[in-house]
Amino acid sequence: MRFAAGGRALERLAGAGGKPGRATRVPARWRTIASGIDPWSEGVEVPDQAWLRRPGPALAREALQQTVLFPVTRFVAHPRVIGAADLMHVPQPAVLAPNHASDMDTPLVLAALPRAWRTRTVIGAASDRFYRRRRYAVAAGLWINTVPFDRGGESRGLADAAELLREGWNVLLYPQGTRTSGMEGFRSGVARLCVAAGVPLIPVHVGGTALLMPKGRGVIQRGKTTVAFGRPVYPSPDEDPLDLMARAAEAVAALAASSAR
């Protein structure tokens, strides 16, 4: 295309150069030019990197968290922790169920946990996000002790989580499934897991993180956050998971209200 012709084409797209009174036509479809390979389309999901839960990698993870991850998180988020000491009177294993607004939520919760809990807690991470390549899986597992959770096949993810509970691990799962604002969208899968495994559910509220690190963006500012742990919610043997999840959601909402005072 010659420069002059190209300039007239741009004018038409911008609304200039048309006849008076005639609406400018807008292309129904933009042509997309691909450059390079989509990195998320390659390969298949990799399995759980269970070797990262062995003593050696666990010591490396503790060192990385205490020297890098937690100091940086506290510097950015300046968290106020509520109720963490009460966890020492709660039996393990258990399911930790925080609300989820930001990628900053997980390191904040881990930093707030007593060491006796943190070293026995795994994080259910979306397999379609963190386990698409082995290096991503190893990095996530080394930093925050993740295990893959299949959001597409939730029953399979819950079965894997139940096996970890039987092995004595606490499991942190986000009932909302993904990062979202507000207290809506709590799913019953976490409650189903607690009823099936007979373990308590620990309600957790993390506040303020969406302002510091919104979904789809990095850290945009420093600020203050809260991490509040509630009393355990124990399932009844034959309780409907929907009822248990309703009780847990109410507990998280109550923590949000009390920590905002």
C-alpha cells in the first residue's frame, strides 16, 4: 500500500474524509497478526511435584520464605494479623478457606500462620495456570508448597486434596475458585471435602489486597492489609455441604466486618 493510500484508509477508520451525513463504516472484524507461539498453548499439564515436600526442599522453602518472600510481602502489604495464635488449639489436619481477591493473598496467609501450621500446609493451585510447564510448577511448589487442583474436574481435585488430608497435610483452598471482589461466589466443593474427610474448616478473611495487587496486574502500590482467622467450623457427619458452606461464608463475612473496625 502506498503511503498516501494508507493515510486515506486511516482517515476513513478515524471518521474523517467521508461524505457529510453518511455514517462511517466500521470493519466487522479486525485482522489479527500472530507473532510467535502462545506460551500457554504448549504442552500438557504437569503432575504434582511431590518431591518438593521432602525435608530438603522444605528447608529451602522455609529459607526462601523467611529471607525473601515474607519480608517483601510485609513491606508491601503491612498486614495486621488477627486470631492466628488461636490456631494452636485447633486440631490438624484442616482445610483453610480464605476469600480470594489477589495473588498476594497466599503469601500473606502463609506468613501469618504459626510455623507448626505453615510447614504442614499445601496450597491448592489452579493446574491450568500454575502447572502448564514444569518450571512453573517447580517454582510455585518451591516458594509456597503448591499442589495442582483441577478446576475443570473439581471432583478429581477434591479427591487429591482428601488424600493429602489423610497424609496429615492441611490444605488451603479458595472457595470462590478464582480471584474476585466481594464475598460472593463461594462454592460448595470445599465443604464437600470437609464433610467427606471429617476435618474442620478454618474460615479466613484477607482484606485490602485487591487495592495493592489487582487481578491481572502486579503490585501497584503499598498499603495496609488484614489477615483474620476465625474459629473452626466443624461439619456434622451427614451435613449437607451447602449448609456447611453457608456457615463458612457467614464466618468469613463476619471476620471481614470485625477486621474493618
